[in-house]
Amino acid sequence: MSKVKDLKIEGITPENLSRGLGELAKKAPKEFDKLLHQEAETIKSEAVQIAPIKTSALRKSARVDPVLMGYVVGFYTRYAAAVHEMGYGPATKGKTFNFRRGEPKYLEKPYRKRKKTMVKRFMEHMMKVSMGIVQRNI
């Protein structure tokens, strides 16, 4: 019966594998947070590009805020939700907004588009991080 201390697979030993896994365990939460922040910033940028323009106040109010388990992307004018959902609000004096520049659902559309491939991007990035750690420890 083979003993664990005799394990060798192309330069991988129990010691350097353990060291690499420990390093990955320390690095993974920071990498994951970095990826979440990048995703939130990308969604914000894409949302700003398609948000309706009347005075530019709506687009200028966009921001990414950290929360306990991630980030929140939002637009912070008193009429942002109304314009997002229905295309009108106090800034339009109750009239339907003209969407020649911009469109409703300006935050939802970029989120839905990115959500489809977000897990894949996260997995690919974490694999690259993992491989870099493993190669360094071999």
C-alpha cells in the first residue's frame, strides 16, 4: 500500500500542494471580491450609457456601493426608479419620457446581459489564479 509521503505527480508533492492550497484559500476571498467589484463597475458603466438623458443628473447619480456580501449598483435621483420602470417621473412633469437618447430598464438590461456569463468569467479567473499558485509551488 502506497504512503502519502511517497506521492509525486509531475513535481507535485503533498507539501507544495498543501502550501499552494493554503495560499489559494487566503487569496480566493480577495480575488472574488475584486471580481464582484469589477462586475458591478462594468454594469454601472453600461447602465450609464443607456440611461435616459434630460439634464444628465440621472447618469451622474450612478454609483457602486459596497455592502456586506458584495456591491450595489444604483442611480440616486428621486425619480430614478420611475424612469427605470415606466419611463416617466417628476423630472418629466408626469409626461412620458422621450427615449431618443436612452431607454427604460437601463440598469436591469446590463445586469441581465452580464449575469448570463458571470459565473463563467469568475470560474475562468479563479482557475488562472489557481494555476499561477500551483505553478509557483511546484
